[in-house]
Amino acid sequence: MAVLALTVFATISAILIVPPLLVEIATDLDISVAVAGQLATATFAAWAVTGVSAGPLSDSFGRRPVALVCLAVLSISMLGCAFAPNLETLLALRVLTGLGGGVIPPNIVGSVSDVISPERRAQAVSALLSIQGLAAAISVPLVAVLADLGGWQFAFMVYGSVLVVGLVANFLWLPREQGERVRNFAYFSRYRSLVSIRFFRVAVPVNVTQRIAFWGSVSFFAAYLIHTFDLSVGFVALPLAITSLGQMAGNYSASYAANLRYRALIIAACGIAGGAFGFVVFSVEMGLWATVAVATLSTGLLSVSFPILIAASTEYSGESKATGVGLMGFSNQGGGMLGAAIAGALLANVGYMGIGYMCVGATVVSALLTSLFGRQFGESAGQNRG
């Protein structure tokens, strides 16, 4: 579990490193913040592509070899970013980061699901997702501090080194699987069986729309604070740390809601409230700390639904748990790709207020889908599915 926790921490840090650095990268490369924001879009797009194949890879070929290969790819791409001379090279390397990073979370959840009983699975999954919040709480502010000390390239070097440590730890201590695993890439058959289940056909669009709001707002929040309140890159670390605590709280609280039959109502209500607070952040003039407080509420509320849906997916996916988690991960990365792209386009054409409208619109759509098909989220709650 210690190795898995380190792997989650390092992987999520690699994905989230870009938002605090947008202003620095844009200034250094002489591009706009909106254009620099497409580095996040490229990362999420690649993450979404591998997220689809991550589950079948892990279920078919084993947790350990998949973890080692993908951590090696992540390490190379992060260290390469530190030496990228232009935007095109950075984009290519961030695509590589997304390709490697997209496989890790489903592989880890699959590893835990293999050994944790159904009764405790929701708590274990929520705990691992809380580490993602911890990564945001620690890594995102630290990225800003590192950039202030040594430039944005220095931040990539430090976190690339952390990934190398994670790779070595997995090689040394991640246990080899007992028994013989089937060595064929059963891609289509696994997905056909899952897509035939109505839960996944409903849960994917519900999660995509919520994650559009979450990732779209998170991707540009640091830049918004820097431009609106004239903050330094180093000082913005403190507000980012506070808002990341909201994500941790949202992920952790999801463990208590994951087994409730009315979890669909929780998903819808938290989404609507989080989107409304997101609108306030980008659209209403407030002081710095009032903005940070409202953003923390928004981030926390928008972080509740994803762990619930991940835990629910393990109830339906049988022997293809990593594939089920990968499908939900695909909706997360798809939402991240769309959120970053839409938010960047709105920023370029409307301003930061457009990101607020995006938060409201996306979460309203998600809540409508949840209310229309909410029975699917509740019918298996509390049951011990394998």
C-alpha cells in the first residue's frame, strides 16, 4: 500500500504540474496563457486514449509489468519537459505524460480491488483517491514555489526525479502476482461486457460533464489569481494549497456516500452546488481570501462524485475491475480534455467569466442526467458484488 500510495502521488503530481506554471511558461515561450493552457488539453487527451486501454492491459497482462512500463514512460517525459526548447516539444512530451499516466490509476485500483473485500472496497478506493487530493494539496503549491526558486524547468526536474524514485520502489517492492494470469489482450470482449451494462452507459456521461467543470476551473484557477490579484508565482502556492484541501475533503467524504442507495442524489446535489460556487469564483468580484474560500467549496463539492462512481463501477465489473475503473477514468480524462479546451477557448474570447458559465452549464447537464437515470446508481449500493 505504501508503494501504491507513492505511485498515485507521483502520477497525479505529473498530471497536475502544468496549471501553476501556465503564466511562467507563457511568458518564457512568448505565448498567451490560453495557448499555454492547451498543454493541459494535450495531457488529458492522451490520458483519455490510454485510459480506455489501461483496464484491459492491467487485467490481461498483470499489475506489476504495466506499472513498471508506464512509470518509465512518465519519468522520461517529465525529465524531458525540463529541457524542452519550445511549445511544440512541450506538447509532444505532455502527450507522452498522458499516455503513461492514464494507465496507472486503473492499474492501482485494480490491484487494491483484487485483495480488498467488497464491503471495504469503497473505503479503500476513496482513500487512494484522497491521495490524489493530497498530491494536489502538496504538489501543486510546491510546484509554484519551485518555479519561483528555479524556473518552471526546475519544477519538472524535481517531479521527474520523484517519478524515478516511484519506478525504483515499484521494481523493488511491488509483489509479483500469485497464479497464472491470462496473457492475451482481451480488449473488445471486456469492454463489450461492460458497455452492455446500463450503469456504465449512464455513469460515463454523468462523470464527463462533472469533470468538465472540475478540470476546466482547476486548470485556470492559478492564472486567474495571478492576473486578478497580481500575485507572484510563489505566493499563489498558499491559495492553491487551501483549495486542494477541499479536493481531499470531497474525496474522503465520498467514502461515506458510496454505499448509500441515495448516492445519485448526492452526486447531483454536490455537482450543482459545486458548479454554482465555481461560477461565483470566476464571475463575482471578491477579495483574495473570499475567492479562495469559495473556490475551496467548489473544488470539494465537485470532488465527491468521482470516487462514488469509481467504487460503484467495481460493483458491476466482475473480473474486469481495472477495465471498469479504466472506463470511468476515461470519462475523467475526457472531461479534463474538454474542460481545459473549452475553458481556454472561453478565456480567449470571453474572459474568465466564461469559465464560470461553463461550470454552471456542465454541472446542470450532469445533474439532469443523474436525476433521469439515478436508479442505476442506487440499485447495487451495499451489495457485495465480486
